[in-house]
Amino acid sequence: MRRALNTLASFLRHPAGVIGLVILIGVVVLAIVAPTLFPVDPWDMVAAPFQPPFDGETWLGSDMLGRDVAACIAYGARVSLLIGVSSTLAALVIGVTVGAVAGYFGGRVDEVLMRFVELFQTIPGFILAILLVATLGPSLTNVILAIGAVSWPQLARLTRAEFLRLRSREFVQAAVCQGQPPLSVVLRHILPNAVSPIIVTGSLMIASSILIESALSFMGLGDPNLMSWGFMIGASRSVMRQAWWMSVFPGIAIFLTVLAINLVGEGLNDTLNPRLSRKARGA
Amino acid sequence: MSVVAITRYGGRLSAYVLGAASGAVKIIGVILVIATFNFILVHAAPGDPAQVIAGQSGAADETLLRQIRSAYGLDQPYLVQLASSLKKTLTLDLGYSYRQQRTVLSLLLERLPATLLLTGTAFILSLVFGTALGTIAGTRAGKWSDTFFTIVSLLLYALPVFWLGLMLVLLFSVQLNWLPPFGYVTVGVEMTTWQRIADIAWHMVLPTLSLAAVYLAIYARLMRSSIIEVKQQDFIKTARAKGVTESRIVMHHLLRNAILPVITVAGMQAGGVVGGAVVVETVFAWPGLGRLIYDAVLQRDYPVMQGIFLIMSIVVIGLNLLTEAVYRMVDPRISVRSVT
């Protein structure tokens, strides 16, 4: 508890991180209160088509079918955050497992797994995600899995490097000599010490996942039942000359959310890895 | 002669030969893996694989489906199918687009130049301007210009590429009417070769800017931290103590060392640039592979999607090999094998 408070206090000393946290809390609150704030389904017509923003019925204008842009943005926040977090969790499961196995066992296993990781890093991830979603069908689960499937290599590399570093440390060797099974050594001794860089990279990955999700739904590969920011921008393209607000506001929503998560991630980096932070900041 | 012997006696040239050879091995490996993956994907897709390959075009046509089944050997055991699809891919037979009524390869080759032009230009521009901005920021760490560039790159880094493209169109094409909003070349106008080149360049401004912006931000941030790190090392102090001029220190000592991690990361980002090209081409109706994959997705034209996946992966490896070659040029200490 005390340690958590210390970490928090140290995080709050980074102005950029605090700004990010404030914006992020705003987005999360918006996602939570969306149904209260806009009780009508975001797909429903609530106003005349092409109402400009700040003008009567709707805050941010309406689209070509009379849908409320503000309501769509609020509901889109739920989708973006949900997909961002769950696909990062999927990437964490794959990446940490692969990295841990490679780093712990080393040798042949490591070599084979790292070749595999390298291959995944070479192929263009976004195109792979397009292919996966287009083939398996654009459902929420498939989008999450596709983003997870293209994001994990970075986490695998990081976890492997941490495991290689910690593997030879005395306290780990001592646990091995005591005859503890590999799983116990990994979970009780190595992983807890490798967790902070993983948290930092994971938090930044939420931002990149949100960007991939928005690009997928911009291309028409989002879940057709869920309102998302990328879909809104994609739909606005044909009427950009009449209705600038339809593309501008959802884009600002993506931009602010991604910026906020990046700022929080950097703040976490400075807090959790003060020793490494200066080097990692550029990468 | 053994590999070691070649490296030892052949000098630089043989290093390049080795690099090219390992590049070729890499490309063939990736082609095989992607072909396998494509094969699995067609069978993992819900429904009849023949339907999947036909796309929406042949949904109800039993003759076409029968034709596809025999062409792809879909009635044979999986391993036989896989072997024949690998063989086909290696001979660059990428199948047939039943939607477009053309071979996939001819479609891809027609679109490839436009994509190479766009990604290549954006890749080089982002590297050049990113390192330049990063150097300015890094050598003036703490001053206002450094703060300014740092904030700008932080903001750029959070922009969705496709939205940036649309906003540039809104501003420069719709509002100001300075630049063309989409396309590759002005249609229906007689032009000399030079006019045509100028026209294409004019059309390229907005797509290239949108694609390059994010990577420019990444390289600028990286270059800045790298410069700050190298700046504190002893050989810089020595050079300064010897009375070497400041500009020479930056150009000959600082830049050359600080740029190495940027080149490494640029190689790793190549896949991202190519992926970004997909959305940028979609926004700007740029007649390349990205635009083609967008249309293929709309029409569920799987052979085309899979072909693009393969070709784009090869493009990425090409960019990777290019950055490796640049790395070796900048840092002769590194031998071929240790660059990954």
C-alpha cells in the first residue's frame, strides 16, 4: 500500500503524465456515462441531417443520417477503450509467454522462438490484421485477436531480454538450486522483477492498439454493430465538403485518447524505471 | 572457400555479397511462411474455401466453384494442397482474381510502382527531416527550440495517419485550394514528360506528408535522445579540447555516432510505413497496392488480399536490407552478421 502511494506520488510529479491522466480519466468517464448522457442508441436518427455543431439540437452536429455526432463519439469511446485494453491483454498473454519461455530456457528453444518473433516483426502488421479480420469476419472478438496477433512480438522481445538478464542473478539461481520447478521460479522470482518495463510497454501498446483499431474500422473492418471513431471518419469522407465536423471531432477524440495514454505511459516509465527512462524515452 | 575466409580476405565487397545472400534466404523464408499462412487462412475462413477464393463474384455459380476446386486442388489432401500452393507461390503464381478477371500478379505489378514511390519518398523524407530536427533539438537540449520540437513530435506521434490525411485535404484542398485532394496525376491533360513528373510530384505532396509525419516524429525523438547521450561521451570532449570547431564536432563526431540507433529503428519501422501506406492510399485514392487492398476488402477478393500481403512483406524486407546496408556504410565496425 505504502509502495503504491509512493509510486503514485512520484508519478504525480511529472506534469506531462498528470495532464495525460486527466485527459484519460475524462475519456473513461465519457465512456462510462455514455448511456446516461445519450439515452438514445447512437445509430438512431435524432436530428435533421447535416446539422452544424454548436447550433441547437446537437452539440457536435449531426451526420448525413441525422445521427448525433457527440453521442457517437461517447459510444465510440467505449469501443476504443475496450478494444485497446483487451487486445493489449491478448498481446501480453502471447508475448510474455513466448518471451518467458525463450529467455528462461535459452539455447535452441530461444533461437527458434526468436526467429519466429523476428518474422512477425518483419511482416507488415497492419496488412496482416486486415487479412485476419477480412477472412475471419469483422466481429469484436476477431478485431481484438487480430490486433493482439500483430502486437505481441515487441512484448516477447522485451520479456526475453528481461528474463535473460534475471536468469543468471543469484536469487534466481538459488531458487533453481532449491529444486523449485521452472514455473514457480518464473512466476515467483523472475516475473515480479520484470514486470515494470512490461507494464510501461503494455500501457503504450494500448495507444497503438487504439490507432490500429481506428484504422481498421476506417477501412470498413470494424464490428458493424458497434459505433467507433474510425468508422465515423470513414463514413464522413464522401461528405467532407459539406460536413467537416463529421470527420474533425472523432479524429480529435482518437488523437486526445492516444496522446493521453502515451503521456501516462511516459510518466509510468519515469516512475517505474527511473534508471532506464532516459534511454527508453526515445525508443 | 569458407564463409569466414571470404569475409576475412574478400573485404568489403564480399560483405555485401554475404549480405545479399542472407537477404535472399530471408526473402524466400518469408515467402514460404506467408504462403503457408495464406493457405491456413483460406481454410480457417468460415464457409467453403472455393467460395472464399471466388469472393462475392461467384457466390451462386456452381461451375465457377467447380473450376476453382480443381484449379486449387481443393479435393486433394491438405498436405498436397499446401505443397502445390507453396510451389505456386515460389514461382510467383499468385492465383487469379475472379472479381477482376485477371491474374493477381499482373494486378499487383501494375500497382506496385505507385506504392514504392509513395513509401520510398515518405521513408526517406521522414528519416532525413526526423534526424535533422532531432539533431537540432538534441544539441540545444533545454532551450526553447528543443521544447518546441519535443512537443510537436509528441503531438504528431498521437495522430491517426488517415485522419491527418483528411485534415490536410480539408485545409489545403477544400479551404485553400492549393493542392489536389486525391489521385496520382491530372487526368485528361496533354503533358510533356517533365510536366507529368511535376504533376505527379504535386499530387504526392499531401499523401507523402501524411505518411511521413508520424515517422518523422519517431525519428526526431530517437535522434534527440541519442544525440544527448553521445554528446556526453569522452571523444566529444576530447575533440572539443583539441579545438575542433563546433560544426565539425556535430557533423563528423556527433551525427555519425548518434544516427546508428535511428537507422536500426527505421529498419524496424519499415513494416509500419508500408502499413501506413494502405490507409494513406485509401484516403488519397492513390493508385497503389494500399488502395487495391481496400477495394479487395470491400469485394472480399481474397487472392488479391493475400497477394498484396506477400508483396508488401517483400517490400518490407527490401527496406530492411536497405537500412542494413546504410548501417554498414555509416558504421564499418559492424560486420554483416551482427546486424539484425
